[in-house]
Amino acid sequence: SNAATNHSRDRWRAFKIMERIKVLFLVTQLLFGLHCFGQSEKRKCSSNLDSLLNKTVYSVVDKMPEPVGGDIELQRKLVRNLVYRQDSTNTVGSRVFVGFVIDIDGKVIGKRVFGNIEGTDLAQQALDLVDKVEWNSGTCDGKKVPVLYKLPITICLK
């Protein structure tokens, strides 16, 4: 069918564009920072009522949720699977910022977009990808708790 051929051609074109575009993810303290700084400090857990889920969700915990395979594996999946369409007018240094809650069972719930690159579906692509990642839940005082995980992604084109 013509639609399938067009879709296949678009995917191939996107793949070829990705070969020419180097996508770098500058991951802020929310992704790596908690692993690098203050490990010996005991943090006081902090929670709020999440208006999207209507339940208590933590933003500061003793141990942040992490992808099975580590942050590097999450970064690899994003780099390999996000498709940036070159026809977008907003390019160099553009930022996608998504959030989601990792519940006590390691499931992704309460997905949200904090910022996207205008004219793209990168934020939705990122949220679809994190759904496919296995997560270890976060803990507070040794107890599994739901945690809001914020994931900033900076797109740099070269």
C-alpha cells in the first residue's frame, strides 16, 4: 500500500538523517547528579500531592528510581530511538523536558511534558520510550515510594 511505502520511506529518511546528526544529551543533576553529589549525606525525603495522579508523590528521596541497566542504558535507548526530523525550524540547543512518576512497582505513570521543541513530537517519543524501560523504584527510609522523575534532553545538531 502507498501509505505503508511512504511510512517506510519516511522511517528510512529519518534513519539516514540520524546518521548525519549527532544527538547529544546533556543530562542534568536530575538524571546523574544524585549519583555524583552528596552520596554520603542523608537526605530528608520530600513529598507533595500530585494533581495529575491525585496521590502523594516524592520529589526528594534517599535513592532515586533508576532504569534497569543504569542511566547510560536509558541514554543509549533515547539516542538510538528518538527521531529528529530535520525540517523543524527550531534546532541547535533545543530542549525537550519530560516527567513521569515511577511507582512502587517500577511502573511509569503520570507522564507529562514540561517542554518540547515546537513542531516536533520528540517529547511524546521520549515518553513512549520510557514506558518500554524497566525501572527500579525509588526509596525513602528503606521503603519503596512513588517518585517524580524529571528527564531533560538537550538536542545538539552538528
